[in-house]
Amino acid sequence: MYEEFGEIDKLTIVINKREVLLGINKTSFAMLKEIQDDLKPLYDLWQVSSKFNTTMPLWLEGNFNDLDG
């Protein structure tokens, strides 16, 4: 998901370069940046919960000394 944000950023740069070549006003994409900033905490939460989900058996049944808190 976060990789897609990077792709979107690259595409906005390409669009702005093409707009300059065509001699038209560049699009600011301010709303897109705002949306990405709003979604960043949700992405971080998803990463933490996904990592916990994959390591949960180790936390519940594994050796306590092997855990990386």
C-alpha cells in the first residue's frame, strides 16, 4: 500500500513536468498530499498489527527469551 503512495508521487512529478512542457499551469495536488498525510498513521498501525499477527504464535507459545519487544 505504501509503495503505491510512492508511485503516485512519481506520477504527480511526471504530470507536472508535462504540464510545464505544454505551457500550462502546474497542478498542485495539495489535496492528494493531505490525503496521504491523513492515511500515514493508518498505514503505520496496519504495519504494526500485521507484524503482530504474523508473530503472535511466537509471543503466545515461543521461548520468552527469543522475543524482540
